[in-house]
Amino acid sequence: MASRRSLLSAGGFWLAGLALPALARAGAPVVDIEMRGDVNGSKVWFDPIGLRVEAGTAIRWTTRQNVHTATAYHPDNDDHSLRIPKTAQPWDSGYLVEPGDRFSVVLTVPGVYDYYCAPHEHAGMVGRIVVDTPTGPGVRPFDYFKSFKPVPPWTDVPPAAQVNFPTVEEIMRKGRVVPPRN
């Protein structure tokens, strides 16, 4: 059986099972997001950090420097709070180690999808995708779930991550939001 790394290298797609979102298929439009960092890893980011796409678009993350993940904000991913549409399937790329390693999903459910890099979430490495219309938990305040009875045991989005998300309004206006360069 092929290793996960060889699957990534061979085609940029990793088949992880039926519970994951649809992987990129022939004919689906593809939008690329680069996973970047400076030489010493003190600054890390997704580029672009915000996107507006149509349902059925394949999103392909490619690591350029450092080790990264593309992970949906979802309770199935280390009890993170739900920040993707309720009926959407969560994803987690696992660690993408080598420059050029890729991971792709096709987003089919309309709404806002917030995601993060597992090793760099507390450094603010997050991104947001709006599929068709901005609906779902991703349009709500970051602490919206604390009003639920009982309160779910979800992990809060770290403050450094919260301030790095582009607004839904900016994404809807621009279609593509690049990270600020400091």
C-alpha cells in the first residue's frame, strides 16, 4: 500500500475515507492556497487568507515552507468549536512536511468555512472560505456556543487567530483576501 506522503506527491490528493469531504475530481474548478512561512518560522500564513468560491470548487493547499496542516474548525478536530456549516464534513490534512506537499477538498455545502494550521493556530495561522452565501456557524461570534445548554466542551479559537480572520464582508467584496505583509 502506498504511503500517505507518496499519495501526496503522486497526485496531491489524499484519500482518507468516506467521512471526509469530496476530494478534487476531474472537471471541478481548483483554487490554490499556499501555506507559507519565513525562514525561521516566526511568521506563518495562508495565502490567500480569505476566499469566495462557488459550491463544488476544489480547494488545494500546498506547503511552501515549514510544516503545516489545513484543518477545519470542527469538534471532530481536537474538540475545536464548530465554524463550518453544520452539514459539511470536516477535514484535516495531517502534517504536510515537504515543500510541494498538497491536500485538497471539494466544498459543496454553502456557508462560511474557518480553518487553521494545527502547529501554528496560536500564532494566528488561520483562513476563511465563503462558499456561495455567508451562512452557518462561521458568521457567528467566536464564542456563540457558550450560550448553549449544556455548553459543549469545545476549544475556543485563540485570540491571536481571531484577529487574523478576514471579515466575511471583505471576502464578499474582494473575492480573494491576501494576508497583510508586516
